[in-house]
Amino acid sequence: MNRSEEMMTAPENAELLGVEVPVAKIERKLRELWEVDDARANASLINLALYSEENGDLARNSEIVREITREHACRALLIGRDVSVEKVSVRSWITAHCHLVHGKKSVCCEQIAFHLTGTSRGRFRNTIFAHLQSDLPLVFWWQGNLSGMFNESLYRRIDRFVIDSSDWGDVVAQYGRVNAAIEEVGLVVQDLAWTRTYHFRLAVASLYDDLVAARSLVGTRSVKVVVSEQYRTSGLLLLAWFAEMAGWERAQDLIEDDGHGGSYRFETREGGLVDASVVFEEGGAPIGMIEVESVGVCLRVSREVGGKHLHHQFISEGHVVDLHGPVDSDFRAELLADQLSRGGKNSLFKRTLPTFLSLLHWEGS
């Protein structure tokens, strides 16, 4: 490759990615990196891969990894693919993110960045798998819409697949591919749109620990979820979770879909009907509120834009609960770090998924 071709295939802000090295010499150069400074310790508990097809994301993802490695030791692989260039090529850089321990010794995590062009799937897979640390699980964060690179030979090797469905245009089609992988190989999926609902779900569940609130569930008349339009899937996931936990079934009619959200109807175990809605609030918080109403009873968990806490309320005649609790981060990197801290196989998400997919297809119909 001549100099002009090399410049054409260089990612934005490549100087932030560390030292450029030939792909064949990555492991040797990493060993040399540790040999020059024995005051630093190399630590890894997972392989963390971040994949994007957006120009400029390699440098941005390097900053994300720097933050994540403050609490999670890993070998990080950044993969950026330029879909506008047909010629197959790969360039690589190495660096380390180091953090002090008790103000003394540095604990460092390795980072390898790859910039790919062309559509060679074999080169794509080999680039990733040849540089994983053996015997460590692979957490793979796919950013943006799924492309042809998402296929069985890739997802069979992934231990936890991270997505953010809030970024997708055609959520139905994209989730169809994800669900097929779940059914085919048991892929463990973590949707950051689901992670955003974590403290809302905890807050709602804790309010129903109250005996009066628990008794009111059987008489629920309506559920309303308010979200910013970009985070529609978070609203649907929160609604799907509530319906699944309550044991409701989807009724067969869609009340309305006016472009400002969707309205749905569920049937309770006792045969009652519940009207539910996901409403868009322009300029609002990613998730602004979930409100559940029964006869003479209102349960509400809400958050103001930029608010640092959730407001938990349960109001009925002669009985009021008014509390505050933690809120989920607005930043993807922090959501991923929180999820890595919790671990697990995400079984509740998997249980909620059929109801969520039903709501998606309900809207589509």
C-alpha cells in the first residue's frame, strides 16, 4: 500500500490509538510494552470488543475503554470498519490504559485497535479471535445497526452480546436477527435499552412490597410510560417487563398509534382489561415516568431531565409512600460498566423478550 492509499484508509484521530504496529507483530509488541516497565501490572478478567462502522468511533471508543478499565480489568479490542472502501485492508495500534492502585503501582489493561476496510468476513473474524486472551469470556459490544458481519460464525464465539436498540431504525428487523441468534445458539444478549430501565424496575418492585400497593395490582386500570422518542425501545421494554411480572396477556386490539407513542390493551389473569401506553415527551429524560393507576390508587416512579434521583410515589386514600432512589446513567459506557458489575446471564431480559417482541410486532401490524 502506498502512502496516499494508507492516508485514505486511516481512521480519524489515529494518533489517539497508541503505537501503530503490523498485525503479525501485535503480541510481540505487547510483551515488549510490559518488559520496559516492571512497575506496571497487566490485568485482564474479560475480553471486551467494541465494534463500529462509523468513522471516528475508534478514538471515541478508546476513551470509553479508558473509563471502563477504571473498574473492570480487560483486554480491549476496538474494531472499526470503513464500509465506504472496497479494498480489503487492516491496520492496527496498541496501547495500555493504566490506573493507580492506592496511589502506587499501576494496573494496566491492554488495548488493540483495528481499522478494517473491505468485506472479508474471514479476515474480520480472524482479526478478533486471533488476539483474544485465551480462557477469558468475550463481551462484544456491537454499536449501531447489524450488518452482514453479524453471522453465526461470529456470534457462536461471543459470551455476552451488547447492543443498544435505541440506535436502530428498523427495530423489528434488527431484533428479528438477534432473536434468531438467541434461539439458535443461546446467545446471551444485553440491550442497553433494557439496562436503562434497571432502577425504574427496582423502584416499581419495591413499591409493590407495600401491602396496600400489592393488593391494588389486581385492580389495575392503566399503565403509562413516558420516554424521550429516541428511547422508545426502553419504554416498550419497561412496559413489557411490567406486563410479564403481572402475568398479563396481550389483548388483540391496538387502541391507537398517532406518532407520539403507542397505546395497547392487556388482559389480566382475572379477565379485566388494562389500557397501556408509551408516550413520547420531546426534550424529556430518556425514561421520564411509569405510572400505574387502579381504583383510588396511583403508583408513580418519575425523573426530571438531568435529575440525579428517581422519585418513588404511592398514593391512595389515607396511605402515601414518598421516597427517592438512584437513577441509571445517561451514558452508554457507564451503563455497560454497571452491567459488567452485575454479571449474570440476564435471565429476566430473556423472560421479558417475547412480550417485548409482541409489542414491536403489534406496532408493526
